[in-house]
Amino acid sequence: MNFLTLLDYASVLVFALTGALVASRAQLDIVGFAFVACLTAVGGGTIRDLLLDRHPVFWVGEPTYILLASAAAVLIFFTAHRVESRQKWLIWLDSFALAVAVSAGTGAAMELDKSPVIVVLMGMATGSFGGLMRDVVCNEVPLVLKQGELYMTCAMAGAMTAVSIKSLGMTDDLSALIACAVVCWALRAGSIHFGWHLPVYKSRPPRS
Amino acid sequence: MNFLTLLDYASVLVFALTGALVASRAQLDIVGFAFVACLTAVGGGTIRDLLLDRHPVFWVGEPTYILLASAAAVLIFFTAHRVESRQKWLIWLDSFALAVAVSAGTGAAMELDKSPVIVVLMGMATGSFGGLMRDVVCNEVPLVLKQGELYMTCAMAGAMTAVSIKSLGMTDDLSALIACAVVCWALRAGSIHFGWHLPVYKSRPPRS
Amino acid sequence: MNFLTLLDYASVLVFALTGALVASRAQLDIVGFAFVACLTAVGGGTIRDLLLDRHPVFWVGEPTYILLASAAAVLIFFTAHRVESRQKWLIWLDSFALAVAVSAGTGAAMELDKSPVIVVLMGMATGSFGGLMRDVVCNEVPLVLKQGELYMTCAMAGAMTAVSIKSLGMTDDLSALIACAVVCWALRAGSIHFGWHLPVYKSRPPRS
């Protein structure tokens, strides 16, 4: 199993946990948990594979991903009530999932020798679309677009880090992908914990 | 015309009727009816074909599907006001569409000799994504995720029935697909009529 | 650069502007503006390319589209507060984007010699899905489905115009596509300005 596959597994596992947590807020049954967990877990990578015409789509070729995501859903179904603050767990787990998924997407696009812009976009898409589908389907305000927090910015910064390191020829792909995940997660964690953010658009006070 | 094609046509027709009923609740014009009907009718099968890299996508290769869905939309546009309870019709039509579409998805994946996990998932995806898009686009609470009802569970049980029957070598594919539709519909009907459901997740009473 | 490519660029630019305007209503930061702008700008064409199995997807093969959409987002981020009525700008820009994107989608499907029904549908899908994703992700009521306005009808009329002109052999593709954009835009403008609309579905007054 190479490093890219490992990243895919890690991102599937952690995103599945976040999907199941959102399902718990919607009070679904165990099959609903598994459905939302799988959608969240493989959503971003599926979009990436379709856009890049990589077939079979990663989980179609290797169903273990789905079993892993379903197992995570079952785990959360029976244990989430023991968790003190599900919202807090959700946000932190999502931050790890984001970092790992951005790396996985960036790595997959690099392997296909795509141009830097496309590599960064594939990292961003892989990181964000799973969570976006989870939130749209479950009627939550998408974390991706939450006001006054860094989210897509972290994904972009992480993917750009990997691209820069690689294009400078400083190191191998593996280190570039690790740097990507670290930068992405650090920014997201700073935004959650310290409130780091970029200026948001403000209309003039007397809004017409 | 083989049996799989027949299933595709049946699922397109019935899902189109449900799409048009939802459009009637949103008070759209006749083109809006046709749009929502087509989206609902071909949505699930399109996702299935893209994921399995089956090209041309079933309705791109054979536009009759679209004409059928549009005709269903026109029919509903002029007759829905004569129906006593559109919500009731919607739910029951949707149950038939689900059963038929799950069969169609399961059959398509079986034909490509996919592994059992993927066959079950393709059945579930084909059955659910059309209705899911319909509800997300029209701002309805997705039927798929309605609390305290069986929905994805019916799809899963149906698809699993087909896979089991086939792997036991008991019979031909056709009978397996009919069994799939019957199991799926019976469970869904039981859930609608008798209130069958699985236990749903409940957080502890004093929710923090 | 041929005419089809030009249409793709024009539609990307104008849809990106509308995406950024919606982002300004959601008060996102500059990366959020770029994300929504790109999603809106390339969403419809991406669906078209996936459905028609045209690879690489137009913007994956040519990242300039993404840079153009991002530049449009930055422009709006710094200037939208100077605009008197963003809603009005949004609606009119969206009408231009619709007309151009319908042409682009129609042209792409014609080039692949698809049947008339598919050509019309690809025009409609390319024109509508970018805006639909923008509105679903940002929690706005989809313009596509706004009650009492022509929208999908304009897309359909435009695409049908192109198909008719072409099938009559009256002229070359280029003129057919220009006619498509003109018809589509004129209908949409008439609907916005003069309130043109089709009868909408009305349930009986005492709704059960």
C-alpha cells in the first residue's frame, strides 16, 4: 500500500466519522448514518476522480473504503451519546479530514502530472466536496462557507505549499504532501481556536 | 428491449411523475415541471453510469427517456389539481420508483460483474439520488433522510436480496431483480402504511 | 481560438461575476468569493463534459478559465460595495451568462453530432447547472426555479432555435449559436423587464 492510498483511507475514515456525527444531529437510523457517512467519506475523492477521468473511481475499484466508512458510522451510532459536545468533535474531526483529504487530492493530481493550478484545485475539491455534500443533504449551513472562518483558504494554502515544494525540487512527493497536510491543518486549527480569519466582504451600512 | 432497459424506462416514468408532483408544490410553469421531472427521472441512473464509467450515459444514448419524462410532466401539469392528496400520491409513487430504480441499478452493476458491495451501492445510489436531487433543488426535506421511516434501508435490503440470490446460484438474474424490487417495495410500503422503522439515534435528554 | 472556446470564456467570466455577487450577499472572505465564483463559472460546463464523456473537462485541460473566474471574484470583492443594487446586477448579469452558456453547451453537443433532443438538453444543462449549484450551496432560492419567471424556458427556446436553424441547413453553426444566444437572452430580458411568464401551476383554492 503506497502513501497515496494511505491518505485516501485516512481521509475516508475521518470524514465518515464527521458524516455520522451530522447524521446524529439529524436523528437518523443506523442505515441513514451509514449513508451520510459514506457520502461524506467518498464524495470529495469521487468528484476528483470523475474530473480527472480516473477509472475505476477509487472506492468502486476497492470496496474496503465503503466498509470502513460504514464501520465508522456504526461506531458513532452507538457511542455518540457518550460524547460531551458533538459539535466540538465534529469541527475538530472535520479539520483533520480536511487536511488529509487535501493532501490526497493534491497527490493524486500530481501523480498525473497536471499543471499547478489544477493540482491546487483538485486538492481543494477533494477536501471540500465531501463535507459540502454532507451539509447540503442534511440541511446544515455548509462549514465550507461559514462566515469569518478560514476553510477553503486552508485547503488552498496546503495545496499551494505542496506544489511550491515540489516545483522547487526540494524534496520528494511524500514530504510535499505531509507539508501540505500540516499547513492546511495548522491554519484551520488556528482559525477554530484563535479565530484567525481574513477580512470578509461588508456591504455599506445602510444596505439598500 | 431487454429486462434491464425495461426497468430503466419504468423507473424514469415513475420518478418523473414524482418530480412533477414536487414541481406542482413549488408552483412552477410547464417547463419547470419538465425540468424537475427529468432531473428526478434520470438523476440516479446518471450518477450510476458516471461512477461505473458506462458511456454513453443511458439517456444520452437514447433520448426517448427524456421525452417520456417530459410527457409525464405535462400529464401531471394538467391533472394534478384533480388529485385529492398530492402528498400521498407523491409518497406512494416514490415508493414504486425507488423499488424499480434500485433493481435497475443493481442489475446494471451485476451485468458489469462488480463485487457484491459495489452492486449493492449502485442499487442504493440509483434508487436514491434522483429523489435526493429533486428534494434538494426544490427545497423540500429529502424523503431519503426523513426521520423514523425506512428508505435507504429498503434500498439496501432489496439490493442485498438480489446479490444473495445470485451468489447462491439459485436462479437467473431476472428473478433476482424481481425479488429485489419486491423486497424493497414491501419494506417501504410497510414503513409508510404500518410505520415500520429502525430505532433512531437519540441524544441524552439534557442535550448540551 | 475558435468560436466555441470564446463562448466558454465569456460564459465563465459572466457566471463568475454572478457567483461573486452571491458570495457578497453571504459575506464571505476573498477565497470564499473565488470558490463560489469558480463553482458557478465552470459548474454547468463540467456537467456537460462529464455527461458527454469529453475529457479533459474544459477547465482541467486549460486552467486559464479558473484564473479568469478568480480574477472576476477579486474584482467584485473590492468593488461590489460601490454598486447601487447588487440584486439587480446579479439578475442581469445572470441573464447574459445564461444566454452565452446555453450557446456554449449547444455548440459543444452539436460538434459531437448528438441528436437534437440531447443537443437541446446539453444547452439547458450547461446554462442552468452553474447557477443552480451557486444558489444551492449559498442557500439562495434557485433563480432557475423562481416562480412566475421564464428561465429554463429561455434556455430551451434558445437551444431549439439553434437546432432548428441548423437542421434546416439555412446557415453555418456560428450563426445558429448567435441566434441561440439572442433568443435566449431576449426572452429572459423580457421576463425580467416586462414580466413575461407562462401560466404556473395552481392548486385548487381550498388546498387539502
